[in-house]
Amino acid sequence: MIIAAALCPWPPLLVRELTGADPVAADLREACGAAVRALLAAHPDVITVVGPATASAVWPAEGRLNIAAFGGRAAPPTGPAVPPSVGLGCYLLDQAGYAGPRRLLTVSQDEPPAACRQLGEEIAAAAARTGLLVMADGSARRGPRAPGHFDARAAAFDAEVERAVRAADLQALAAIDPALARELMATGRPAWQVLAGATRPAALRADVLYSGDPFGVMYLVAFFGRQLADMG
């Protein structure tokens, strides 16, 4: 059962070793940190990290981010290198001081929505008290500075994703069109749909901690569980 879930993006700017005290990253980093701390405060027995990648796979629980994958110069990871999306999830857990059991899963950009939802259901059934950390970026075509340049459809697409997250409208996340998401370079689509399969809207409420596109890529940070104000 999923007792709490956190949604974070996975840009390299989350890593202080790469960008230092970048003022643009400060709010995003703080929001991600708050979401992960709230996830830990729910006292899960295990945390499952899910992120998009080129293939769906299970990775070693001791896996860690390879900063060199982003062009940084740093010591090799303390565990086996894992794909950047789940690696950044591990980085956030480590930054929050989490030392408990974890599972690391990637989901392919080519996985159809039904398969993503099924994976989410399997995650939810794997342990009695599971915390879910979902790493997912929105569209990357929100302006001339964006990696994919500007696409007029991106704003509406991201607005609907944000609305669905705020409302815990999991059916809307499950219904995202994979073809449109790919055209808009919204790499988070399969991970959002894993989240939709894993959680139940009646059980978890959503708090959005950050919403912005500082570099033309939509970043959304949210926590699903008891509202943060109730967690003390």
C-alpha cells in the first residue's frame, strides 16, 4: 500500500556539486527537499523510486547517481551507477538522511499507459507501507530557451498535468496521450502513469510545493499524503 508519495523533477541543477549556490535552483531544491522530508515523515517501511529511462528495469538498491553523467567532476558513486532519473531520486533521499530500504525502478518511455498503471499497482502491493518517490519532468518546449524550443501546445499540456496533480485526479494522469507527451518532450509521462496506478485519490491529498519553468522545462514538485500542515 502507498502511504505517501512525492513527485519531483530530475534536472541536474538539483545537484549542488554541479551548480553550487545557483539562485535559480534554490526554490526548486528546497521544494524537492521538503517533499522528500514529508515522505520520510510518513515512516514508510520501504521507499520505491521510479523514473523514466530508455528501458524498464529494476536496479540495485545500493545504486547511486553518477554525477559524471551530467558532465560533472566528482568521485565515483558509492554504489552501482543507475540512470539519471532514479539516481537523482537517490540523491534526494541521501540528502534527506534516509538510510532505510529502497527499491529503484525505471520505466521506459515506450511503455503504454496500461503497463505503467500495472507497474504502479504492483509497487503498491509489494509492501504494507510503501513510500513512492516519482521523478518526472514536464514538457521541454515552453520557450526559445527550452531544449525543444517553443511549442504552443506545451502550456496547456502542463497546465492540465498540474491541475490533475493538485486535484489528485489520477484518471487524468492515466489518460495522458503518450504521443503528445513525446512530441512535447514531456519525459515524465510514464512515471506519472505509474503514480496513477499506485495511488488512490480517496486515500491521499495533494500539496503542490513548486511549479515553474525556469529553463523552458516544466518542473512540478508535489507531496501526496496527509497535508503538510498536518504533519507538524
